[in-house]
Amino acid sequence: MKTPALVALIVLPIVTQAQQLSLDHALSKARESRRAILAAQLEVDRAKLSARVLGAYPAMTVGIGQSSREGLGATDQDFFVSQPIDLFGRTAASANFGRANVRIAEAERRRMLLAVQSDVMTAYFEACAAVRMRSVAEDLLRLASDLHKATLRRFEEGKIPEVQLTRATIEFDRAKQTSVFRESQLRSSLKKLAAATGSDEPIASVDAGSTVVNPEVDLDLHPEIMVLSAQADAAQAERVVAARSNLPELELVGLRTPWRESPPSYGLRLQLTWRAFDFGRSRFERGAATKQAESLQAQLKDARKKAEVDIASIDIEIEASRKRLSSYETIRESAKDLVAKSQRGFAEGFGTLVDVLEATRSLRDIEQELAEAQLAVNLALASKYAASGCLIEVQK
């Protein structure tokens, strides 16, 4: 009974480790592991706390005093309680400014998520291309091995000269070198992917057939546009704060008679104060905030227009890459059929080695170009996600 359990304990980690990493899982790991995302989230938390500070109602003040001699100091303020009353919306204006800063922090967090997503998608699709390249190299190595065996057999039978065996041997050696090179490329790409996800654990493999759908474009969710929009709202809120800085301030004060008087008596006092003349400070502050808001609105329009042009350009690239991919898939099937026929003809004695070598070399080139075409499609889609500001929803 113990043996099967022991075998299961040994095999299970191996199977788990050998599982392919999906794109969804890679993105999920990156969002959990990348410190840059944590830093952006902490900045959002800080902005929310700052917004609560700006939106807090004016504080109540309690004063207690005692003069060393009678007649010195404000004796009606030996004890008082003061509560400012916000009649003109200063607190609301400051709260709007704080909320705009929260939106800026959230937009910056989305920008960081998008940057991490772009890193992971690029590294993942490059790893997928490396997997396909390695598979092509392995297929070609098998073809070269079969060709070498058939050539060796025909040479030993005395049906072909030694030069043809030499050529077959060279092609076999080249295929082995290519296979080793593609394997090293795959290991390198998997290490880059692990770094992009922020994980210290090695990645065994990826799903070479992975791709993503065309994202739905909503430029209102583009981080740069979100930042500029929130900054424009913050400038408008700052203008309102400046405009209300010269409005009167109302204060309700509770007073007690001086300590020396007994029994004590209490009363209330309403105090209205305002700035009589500030030498144009509030006017200049309003003007500066207004100009800043206008500048940000102009930048917002420019950013939106640029994003629209970038997305339209990427759409053209995606369409062209997909047509190229479809064409290479058709050509590959013909090339595979040609290689099979050439090998069969050579093995049966009515084909030449040159035919086999040319067909194999053509297939090698087509397979490589096909992998590059698939990579171009995936990278173009990744670029569209970045240009449109679209985040892929991942399962936690």
C-alpha cells in the first residue's frame, strides 16, 4: 500500500512542474508578483487617504488660558470652543480636488498594469515562437536523419557515389546544430518570460498555439487619457478652491466667563471674517488653474487623436499579418507533401539526393517563416492591447 502512495508523491510534482503555462496564468502571476504593481496600488491607497484629508470638515478648536494678572489678555477666552462652519463649499471643493487625485493614481496604476501586461504578452508570444521553432528543428532533424540512413544504405549497396553520402551527412549535422540552437533559444525565452511574470520559479513550457482575440477599444479606459482627464478635473477643482478662498469664513464660538468670576456663565458668538484685500493672489491662482485646465484639455484631445491613429495603423498590420500567416499555412502543406515524395523517390531509387535536399531546405524556410508570421500576428495584437489601453481579465 505504501508503494503506490510513494510513487504518486514522486510523480505528481513532476507532472505539475511539466504543465504548460497559459497566458492567463502568466498574467495572473505577474499581477501577483510584480512589485511595480504593488507600488502603484499603494499610491492609490495613499491618494484615497489624502482625499479623505482634503474632504474632512474643518476641525473644532478648544482653548484654555489663564493670565498672570487681571486685565491682561482676552479674559472672555479663558475657556472657549470654536467650530468653523463651511457655508460656501470650501470643503466640497477640496474634496473634489482629492477625488481627482485618486483618479490620477488609479490611472497610473492602470498604466502600470498595462505595461506589465505588455511585457508578459511579448515574452509569452516570443516563447511560443521559440517552441514552434524548436518543433520545426526537431522535425527537420528527423527528416535529415531518415535521409542520412537512406543515403548510407544506398551507398553501401553501391548505387550512389560517396559525395552524396557526404552531402547527406552535412545536412544531418546542420540539422543537429539547428536543433541545439533552437533548444537554447527556447530556454532563453522561457527565462525572459519568468522574469516578466516576476516569478523565481522556472517555467517548463508554454502553449505554442496561444493567441488572443482582437480587443474591444474604449479610449476612455486608456491610461494616458484617464490621467489627462483626471488632471484636467483636478485643475478645475483647484480653480474652484482658489475662487472660494476670498469668501467669508463663519465661525461659531462657545465662551465662558473668566475663571475669577463665580458662578460661571456661558454664551455663544458668531464670528464672520473675510480677506479684505489679497493683492490679486486668488485671481492669479484662478487664472493659473484655468490655463492649466485648458492646456490639459488640449493634450487630452491630442492624445485621443494619436491613439486612434495608432490603433488604425495596428489594425492594418494585423490584417496583413493574418493574410501572410494564412498563405504560409497553405504553402507549408505543399512543401511537406513535396518532401515526402522526394524522400520516397530517393529511397526507391528513382529520385535524386538534390531533390530531397532542395525540398527539405524549402520546408525549413517555410516553417521558419510561418512561425515568424504567427509571432507577427500575436505581437501586433499585443501592440493593439497596449495602444487601446485594454487589460485582459484574468482568473484569480
